[in-house]
Amino acid sequence: MKNQKENILQTATKLFYEQGYTATYLDQIADICKITKPLITYYFKSKSNLAREVTEKFLIEHKNNVALKLYLEYFRERETDLQVSTAVEIRLYDRLHLCDPNVMRFVKEHADEKHDDTFSRSAVHLYKIHDRHYGLKLKRCPDEISMIARSAMASSLAVKLAYANGEFNCSLEECLDYLTSLHFVLMHIEENRIDEIIAESKHILQLIPFEIKPYFRVV
């Protein structure tokens, strides 16, 4: 059963990347996997939710891969900085969207159909980790961290779509600076500290090579 579900995810990932979200159909995925369409809806409920699962899987793999590479090639000899590590992850994630038109097409088409399903369920967990680690200056509204996570993801998506549509005059690096800093602004981090985080994260990416690969991969 696990292999069957994983096979659906792998096939959907391939088709979503190659064809986009709109042009990919559950019937097509079922034919390739040699299963029935109701089996896909049994596991994933809908095409939109399947797309969300593809995104969630990539996010987990992306975070783990980047964290491991940073530990092995940068933080092994020094104290790990969660803020800087997070900034590197965010910058690479956003660079993937802005530099791979297939990824941007998938994200845009999915958002156009069902915007709510583009929000990662794991995003709130990221901000909770930062709150536990740094004691963020929050007002302690019960849902404030969830609000921050939603605000960050919605704002980030809007900026990336606008950049892809040519609505800005800024460079790619300037756009990535803004997108990365946005998360820390929402967490109420001091401006000087945000500048330090951005500078060190960019320095790390000059030292450690990461490559954007097809099928939602950063290696």
C-alpha cells in the first residue's frame, strides 16, 4: 500500500512538473500507475490535495537536504545558527520558483484553482521552532504564529508571481533578498539582525554550491 501511494506521488510529481497542474489529470496518473482513479481519490481526496502532498514532500526533502549539507560543509566547525540556516533554505526555495519556469507554472496554476491548498501544513511548525529557540516578540494571541505563517506564504507567493510577470524592475538577487527578509520581519526580528542573516546566508551560498535540478529538486 505504501509503495502504491508513493508511486502515485512520484508519477504526479513528474507530470505536474512536465505538463503543469492544469494539464495533468487523475485519469492520466491512474493509467500510468495502472490503477483506478478512485484509488487516487481514496489516498489523496482530490487533484488539488495531491498537488499539495507533492509540495509538502518536496519541502521536507528540501529542508533535510539543505540542513545536512550546511552541517557537513559549514556548521560542523562552528555553532549552528538556526536563523541563517532557515534563510538559506528559504532563498534556495524561492530561487527554484523564480529560476525554473516549470515550477512557477505549477505553483501559479495550483494557486489559481485552489489557493488554500498552496499553504504548507509544515510552515507553522517552522515558526514554532523559531519561537521556542529565540523567544519571538509576539503578542501571544493564540493564533499569531499561524497568522505569521499564512502571511509569509501568501506574501511570498504574490511577490514571486509579480516578479515572474515582469512587474518589478529589481534584480533576481534583490527580489530574493526581500523574500528572505520578509519571514524575519514578520517574526519581529531587529532590522540590523535581519541584515546580518541575509549577508551570512548569501556568503554561505557563495561558499557552498547548490544546483537547481528538474522535478522540484535543489541539490
